[in-house]
Amino acid sequence: MGLDDSLRESFALGLPPWCGFRGVTFDQDLGSLTGSSDVLDPVARLAIATSALARLPPADIELWTDGSAPPGAGAGAGFAIYIHGLLYSTEAHPADRESSDFRAEAVAMNMGLAAIHTIQDLHSYSNIRVLSDCQSLINTLSGGPARQYDSVCNSIWSHLSTTSTNFTIHVQWIPSHFGLPGNTLADSEAKRGSTLTQSSVPIDLASAKIQIRRTGQQEFHTHYLADPHSATHRTLTGEVSPQFHWRLGWPRSECITVAQLRTGHSPLLASYTYTELDDNSLHCVHTAEATTRQHSIYCCAVRLTCKHAPPPTTSTLPTHDA
């Protein structure tokens, strides 16, 4: 189902529910800015965001993270680490060719937190601020370690839990793509990560479901185009997959009628069938003659006329209620 060449992500248990997370805080607003803020001017948003960040408590280490999942390409994750306001390091990582934006953002935060543990003399710092422009990720993580159902989110909480024993950690939402230097740099790294090879990245369950569904749809459409029994339906829809008839603007009754024609269960096919009399013999509904195979195929004039007539259009088809 499209997963033969993909590495499987190993299943990992999350933290037990009794693990607390004191020392870790989350904030999904930045001053007067929110994800649904009506401040549209980029210059005004940048000014508000910069001012709000300056009012936050000082942090020794800042981790800016971002993910990128362009359509038709692999996903990437990137981060930038600042120590006392100076750039310390940046990294880009692939995040799987089928990943969503959420997954790419989560991979970026997970990789960034892992990189913080490699900082020399880490024990000499006390405050860490993690900045992400993904509100859905921050909202998910804020539910606590026991409410994580994604393996990467579990890994993030494992890092947060370990680090928070010696540090105060604040996870802060920031608006995206408005010129904040850390966000711009992390976004650049994420885009670079999307160009890296994805073959070594294991596929997660959610991405596997997407790939299986897409492969199933492609195989269905291939069979649909090749199946001679779908010829009537292809004539009516212009070879549009039956999964998309609702997009043609047809009313529900016409969609049902065409679906019944395609599957052979339409009331319209009654003119091609037989009627059973009391003597259990089959008779043609058009001539009342005893029906044999020879009569059905070669002799029934009405059937032959219908067989060679051009296919009806949706405007001339009676509905399933007729």
C-alpha cells in the first residue's frame, strides 16, 4: 500500500501520568497578538511582537524552531539556538516526505531540545525559552506528558521533563514570517531540511495512514479507468473518479442515480430485467414471451434498441425516486 520502501517508526511509551512538569510553562499569546489577531500590517505586527518579546523575563538560551512541509516535496525541520542573544548554532533536518506541518514543527522542536543537551557548560545556565510559530503544537504539548499520542510529542516531553529538573523552560508562541530574526533563520533551515534526502526518516502512523489512503485512491482510479463496467459512469462524468461526483455540482438524487448505474443496482435497469410469473417461468417484460438466452440476447427488440442507443445524460436520467 505504498509503504514497502519506508522505515517504520518504533513505538515509544510516553511519560507516566504521575510525572509532573513543574518548571515548564506555555503561552499561546504574545502581548496583544494572537493566532487570530486582526493586526494585518506586517510592520505593525513585527513592532508589537518585538516589544512583547522584550518584556518577557530574560532567558539564557533561546531555541527558535520551525517546520516546512511544501506540497509535493519532503518536509523539513530547522532550529536556531541563541545564547545570551548571540547565535550559537543552526541545524536542518529532514522530517519525512509525507509529514504534515504539525509533524515538521514537532520534529524541529524535538531536534532543538536534543541539541541543547550538547551545549558545553550547560549547567551554568538556568533559563531556556523555546519559541515556535505553531499554536497547535504548543496547545497539544500544554496538555501535559500524559496526554501525548504522537511519538515525537512524547519525545519532546521527555526532553522537557529531563531538562526542567535543572532549568526553567518557557514555551512561547510567536507570529510567523514577519521578520523576527530567530524565526526567519529557523524557517530558512526548515526549508533547507525539506531538500535533504528523506530515505533515512521513519514514517509515523499518521503519515502512513495518509500514504495508504493516497495509494488506495490512485489504485482505485487506475482500475476505474480500465474497468469496462465503468464505461457508462465515465461517459456521464467525463472520466472523473466517482469519489469526486459531488464536486460536479449534481444534486444528491443524480449522484445516487449514477452510482446505482455504475454498480448495477439502478431502477433504470428494470427495463432490461425479467418478470417472474406464478408458474415460476421467466418472461420478457416487453413481449410477455418466455425468456430464453437466445431471446434475451438476439430477439428482444426493446433491449437491442436500448443497447445501441447513445448513453443518456444526467439531464435526461430519471432520479432514483422515479
